[in-house]
Amino acid sequence: MQTPKPAQLLRILIGEAARHEGKPLHEAIVMKARDMQLAGATVLRAGMGFGHSHKVHTAKILQLSDDLPLLVEIIDTEDKISAFLPVLDQMMSHGTVTLETVQMLRYGTEP
């Protein structure tokens, strides 16, 4: 049985329309996390949500939004997440970021 190791979970809440250097922001974030060899990143699309503007973005047919909420989750050690934060800061113009201390179990072979 594996022993859980301390880690940090970085959650980035942005809109689908957000861009960084002409690319979708969520793609740029995931690729940068990969370049920095963080343990993992996942993008989840939400069906409904709102941010600082309080405008509701939804996937309902009658109110279809082209800016659905996205959640990017990245996990790794506290040191590696801390090193990623200044890079993320340069990429973000809107959104919300949260950090949580979690326990991580890794399965499979290390690359």
C-alpha cells in the first residue's frame, strides 16, 4: 500500500474565452505546467457559472455562452507549485486561483 505524500492542489477558475499570447489561456497554462514538469494538470468545463462580473454563463440552448467557465487543476509538491505561481501570474488577467494542501498518491511508473 502506498503512503500519501503532502502536495498542493492549484485550482484556476477562468472563462473559456480567456487568451494568452493568442492561444486559449487554459491550453497555455497546461502546456506551461507540462514544460515545468509538474505532476499533472486537468481542464474541466462547467455547464454554468459566474465570476467577478456576476454575468451568468451557461450551456443551456436558449442562453448558450461562448465563454463557459473552466477549472484548471494542477497538482504537485508545494515547492513546484510555488515555482509555477509567478509564471501563472504573468499569464492571468482575470480569474480566481485557490491553493489547497492535499495528500497525493501516485500510481504507475515515473517518466
